[in-house]
Amino acid sequence: MESESQREGRGRPRQYWRLTQPGHDPFPDCYSELTLDLLRSVRELFGDRGLERLIDYREKVSIADYREFVGTTRSPRKKLNALAQIQSREGYTTSVSEDVGGSFSFVENHCPICAAAAACQGLCRSELAVFCALLGPTSRSSALIRFSPALVAAPTESAGTPKRE
């Protein structure tokens, strides 16, 4: 628990209490189960095409939101740092580093949607498409994107589509 005192007029300050993250830890967290159940439900109600439409919609919204945050910078490093900020805020614990030769590594050290991504590969495909849309085809250096645990991909020179290495 944490407490905070705030003065509100005359008299003693009011005491406000809140539960810290360690205080929340003993309570069950069923986000993964809920997400998996929602994915199954969408697939059962609307079929695979309905699920793909949902993922495509989310992808378009993400691209628009991320573009607003990334801005108009042309610098790959600045774009990647902005993406890392967004991803870290969303729980991915992302880092960017410059590699030998001027390329960049974008590493997601944690995947908060791991269970959902394992059940629905469209989520990973969509995430990669978002990155490619924002980074675009690169001319002097390619932005390397590493996802835990095994996917390594980079936008290609031609269409900005993912390439597995």
C-alpha cells in the first residue's frame, strides 16, 4: 500500500491510499484466458475471415495511432526509438541498438500477448506489417526487428514487406 497526504482546506490533510503493484500480485490475472476466449468466440461466430477482418482493422488503427506518435521524422533511429517507447508502454519491454554497419536492432524482450499470438499468428503478422508501414523501405540501412523468441525480420527494399532470416 501507498499513501499520500493532500491538503483540502482547513484541518488535517486527507490521507489517500492505493494498492501498489506488489499488492496486486497475489490476485489472479486472467487476461490471457479472456483474450484466448475472445479469439475463439470471434472465430466461431464470424469464421476465420471475420477474425482476419478484426486483425486488419486493429492494424489500420495501430498504424494511424503510431504514425501520430512517430511524427514525420525520416531518421530510422528516431522512428525506432519512438516505436520502442510505444511498445514498452504497451508492455513489450522493447530496446533499440545500433549494430555494426549502421543497421539497427529492435528487440521485444517481453510479449504481453504471447498466449494470443501463439493461438493466432495473424496478430504477429499484423504487428510486423505495422512496423513495416511506419519504417517503410529503407535505402541506406535496414531496420532489423527481433521478436522474442525466434522471429527476425526486416523491411525489404522493394515493398516494405517482412523478410524472415
